[in-house]
Amino acid sequence: MLIYKIALGLVGLGVVVFVHELGHFIAARLMGIGVEAFSIGWGKPILKKKIGEVEYRLGLFPLGGYCKMRGDSDFEEAYNKHKEGINAEEGTYFAAHPLRRAVTCVAGPLFNIFFAILVLSVIWGIGFEVTTRSNRIVLLSDIIPGSVNPADLAGLKTGDRILEIKGIKIETYNNIQENIALNPEETLPVIVERDGRILELVVKPSLEKSTGAGKIGIYDWTDPIIEQIADGSPASAAGLKSGDRILTVNGIDFPYTVALIKILEEKPQNLDLEYERDGSILQGRLVLSYTENGIEPMGIMWKFVSYRTPRLSPPMALVKGSAETWKTFAVSVKSLTLLFRGVDLTKAVSGPVRITYMVGDIAAEGFNQSFGTGISSMASFLALT
């Protein structure tokens, strides 16, 4: 499974690199700068073919790539050898006007932006499946007693449904995460629904130094309804089936799925369950096993909120794709400011290897649902990358 994810990630990252380097390549040719080699991947070429003045290569290591322009290393060579000047031969990088060099440099990122707009426009044009969680919350302090978080200080309570944050409408838990993560240490007005009443509160997310994101100390409230059971898993052996609703675990009420965190803290060997199936109340026992790294998977997939977006016309899809790309770009710029606020760069910033795994992981999870979902998930993440 790991190799499968890595393979998908390498394919995805290769596409992003190809688009980026293609931007440099096309711009260099238009600006009159010669290109000696265009490669996808690094290391010794395993495939190469020269067409005209350009040698096209496929590198041994499928991470990264490059567009080697004539004379692009002349400055470094002149500096290292203490030369008085650079050989500005016609057609070389440093012989070109500074504006032409600037266009060549900027073309790579610009092509990635155009690629993002194209991909997101196509996805919105064909529609896609969204799996998310509701805007109802569970306080971390109700799972880990004694902890005090911004959500507690704001007066939020387990069971609250967050409707707005800073004037932005909230429909899913993902919306909550986006708005909290991007506004650490900022005072945010929040509108919540509690027992049929509408309340106006104020929350100030703390800054998570390891990720650079804001947090307030909440989980999502997911009803304990089973969506799917893995074959051969402890849950399957316990007789659980899709559609079952867990009512109690070891005699403790089980209103939401994250309650398992608290129950599993004491590492019980068994979970005695009471659950509802087709109006009947049944009992079962789920046998657990542990390793040095934690608990073995129980084989339960909980039921989340799913819906499919409507197909948009080409013009509307282009507008939506452009808007989503701009939103992502703005978020990226804002996120960069967090790097100057004591954030741990080793954890908050991902390099090519980590990004490769993330692409593969997201794609693999999507393909587990359907081919279309896998392609959509992978393409969406690549557009953000």
C-alpha cells in the first residue's frame, strides 16, 4: 500500500514539475534564450533524445526536474573562478535583457497558476463528490478533562453548531477548520446555535507552533453510525454491520465518535457494545489488540456527510476555478506571514518527499471510494501544490 501511495505521489508531483519547467522552457524560447536540456527527474538520464538544439531527458530519480538554459551557470562559474566578467554570448541567459530573464523566471510559477485554474475549472465543470463532517462540535476539554482551550474561554459547549465565523457562513466542519487555522491569535466573532437559541460569542485561536495554524480545542461531532466494516477486522468479528448505531461502549453513553479517545486511554482489552439495528437493540463484544505504536485498526468507517456538487457550464466553471485558485494563493501568502511568528519550520513546511507522500495518500483514499473520486482528489491537491 505504501509503494502504491508513493507511486501515485511521484506521478502527481511529476505533472506539477513538468508544467512548471514547461513554463520556463516556452518563455526561454520566446525570449531568445537557448535551451540545452529539458528534464523530468534528476540524476543520470535513463531516456534522452535530442530534437534540434534541445536534449529531452527522463531522469533516474522522478523527483523534480529542470530546464537547463545556455549560460545559466556562467555567473556562478565567473564568481568561483574570480573572473572580471561573464561571457555574454548571443543566445545565452545572461546575454538577454534583464526583463527577458525576469519573464523567463516568472513563467514557471505562472504556468502552475494557469494549471491550477485549468484543473479546478475542469473539476467544477464535471462535478465531484464531497465527503465532510457537520458544523457541530465537541470540546477537547470534554474528551481530555482538565484541559482549558480557547473554545472553553469563549463559552462554546459540546453540541454547539457553529453558523458563522467572522461574518463567513459555516456549513461544514471543514469550513470551521479553514477559518480557525488561518486566523491564529485574532479575535473572531462567532455565531452558534445551542438548543434552538442563537448566541454571539468571541473566540481567539491560539497559534500551534508545530503547524503554523490556529486552534481552539474542538473536535467534530460525528454521530456513531457505521458506514462500512472492513472484512476480517475486529469489528467484523464482533458482528457489526453497515447502518448500526453504537449506543453505549463499556456501559458508557456514546453520543459521538470521538468519545472513543477517552474510552481507549485505559487500553481496554474488549469493548462491550450496545447498538441499534433496524429498531432492535443488540449487544456485542469487540476484541482489541495493541502494538508498540498504538491500537490496531478496529475496521470501522463512520458515516460522514456526503454530497455531489452540480455540474457548471464552461464559463461558470472557469470563474469558479479562477476564484478557488485566487483563494488558495491568498491563503498561501497569508500563511507565509506565520513563518515569522515562531513557527517550527521543520514541521510546518513540507518538502518534495513529504508532498509526494501526501499526494499519494490523498489519491489512494480517493481511489478507494471510486476512480472518479481518486482522480478528482489527486487533481485538486496538485492544483493546490
